Amino acid sequence: MPLPRTRGTALRQRLAELRGPEVPAKALDARALAALAANPGCKRRAILDGAGVNKTALASALGSPSAFGQSQFALTRGNAFEAKVKADGGAELLRLVHERLDRRAEPPTEAQVPDLTAIGPEGRTARTALALREASGTGGWTLLDHPMLALDVAGSPAFLEPDAVVVHPDGSWTVVEIKSFPMLDGSADPSKVGAAARQAAVYVLALEEVAARLEPAPRVRHRVLLVCPKDFSNLPTASAVDIRKQRAVTARQLTRLTRIEDIADALPEGTCFAPDLPAAELTAAVESVPATYAPECLSACELAFHCRDRSRAAGAVTSLGRSVRAELGGLTTVEEVLAAARGETGDPDDPAVAALRRAAELRAEALGVTACH
């Protein structure tokens, strides 16, 4: 007699059906989890990532291939910069951690760099947890180069590999993110810093799960170190980034992912996202899940071109950006916005409508024509 399915087993089977019976699951990484936090209202991305759908293959099958991802040149440059930062046992990296985050501690003249080699991601995760536990009681500096962490996502482990984790003499842990974009006069591109902060927040959450299993639990610092090239050189510089906000948003989004069963249950019977399906059937399946497109998706999601085309075709104001959408209140389409500006629809006491009509008057005045009322 077969054993009854648990709720978790039933959900995994349902997600496998959505992905396609012969399609292997694409594992979530820190970039994908960070992108989820950047657009928490998108049910389409939540269900596709939760089911392990390969969105690159899906976008190509839909006829909107993605240009998302780093170029080979950027990857090579980034790897070279990271190697420079970690040279000599991470001496420069540890100096930056001490300077930016822990000046009261003894300077890191000597540091441990444990070997984290193991078989498979599970083995590397266990080896990392052991190294963190051992390092937390030494009273010295320890650098973990490319440790492996595991984070529970919708009932399955997502294996994550931060650039580095530093254990301080007081036993606390710091995530280090090494990026190849420049830091000019002490500051970097805010959008890139934001993306790095969201990615670091994923690592912090995973570290907190490791710390929670230790007694006493070490402190996981919520200020991470962002290391970038200084100005237009290849010399490393660093900045401390507070990721408490990003951590909270990411934690909420991961909690929502554990409820993707609700999204799956609302889909039509037989919905499947396997990329070998006929284009019309695949398009209908994707469109059956609501999306929340914004221009920021172009740098974070493989389906962005497809969703942008649909958003523009529907005249959705979200295609103009989240800030514009927020200013327009209950006006959700470009057609509604233009009609309100012309005075054809809308409540004149609505601040958004009043602002649109005033803008239309100013435009008409500038062009020397009579505004419509």
C-alpha cells in the first residue's frame, strides 16, 4: 500500500508537472533570489523560479530571447580583480574588513584560510559549517574563500557561494561581495550597489541559518563589505553597506515562495512551462500567471523582453517605471492617463488627475494651443 503524500511531496510533484516531466530543475542561485526580492509582486517569476524553470530556454521558446547575463569579458575582468583582492592569503581583503568594519579589533597580521574542498555541494556546505564553527572560537581572523551555504527555498535547498566570509576575532561573521564595477570618489552606481546589497542579503540569511545551529549562536553582521576597483584603476577599495532593509525584503519574499502552492492552484488544469511545447500553448501557459513588469526587470530577469512587449501592448503604465506608476494612483493604463489629462475621465479632486490636467494645460500653453477640458 503506497504511503500518503505529504504536503511538501505533493507540492514538489506539482512543481515538477509545471516544469515538465522530463525537464530537470534549474537550481536557484543568489542572483535569482536577489532578483525576486527586487520585484516581490511578480507572481510569474515566483512560480517559474519556485518550479525550477529554465527561464532562458523559456524566453527563447517564446520568441523573445534574453540578453540578460554578464559578458565573457566582464566575467574575465571580474575573476582577475577577485584574484587580486584575495592574493597573499587575502591580506588586502582582511585589511579592508578591519579598516571599514572592525577597527577596534587587532589588525589581521595573521589569518587562517581553511581548505573548504569537499565532494558535491552538500559536502562543501557541511565543510563550510564546520570551518565556521571552528573559526568562531579561535579569537583570531579567518577568511573563508568561496564557502558553500544552503538556504531553504520552497522546501528545497538552494546552494549559494558568496565571494568570501570573514570571521572576526570576536567570533562574528561578515559577508564580502567583490564586484568589478568601479567606485568613483568613494561611491558607485546606486543601482549596482543595490543589486549587490540584495545578493549579499541572501548570503546573510543563509549564514544566519548556519549560526542558529550553533550554541551560542555567532553574530552575523548586517553590514557587509563591498569591494570594488578604485576609480579607473585595478586597485581595490571598499565600502560598508547596511543590508538590513534588503534582508527583511528578501526574507519576506522567501516566505512568499513557500506559499507558491497558492499560485499553482490558481493555474488552469494542465498548465506546463516545458520549452518544447508548441509556441501558442506555451504562451498561454505563461500568460496565465500575472506578471509585474518594470524597466528594472531588463537587468534582472530572462523573461523581461517578453513581459515588456505584453506590458506595452496592454498600455500598462508600469512599463514606464515604478516611480511613474506610483505617482498615477488608480490610473493603470496609458489610455486612462491621457483621457484624464484631456478632462474626459477621472475625478478632478484626485491629486493624480489634477496634476495631469495641469500638466496638459502647461503643455498646451507652451505649444500655443488650447487645452481640452
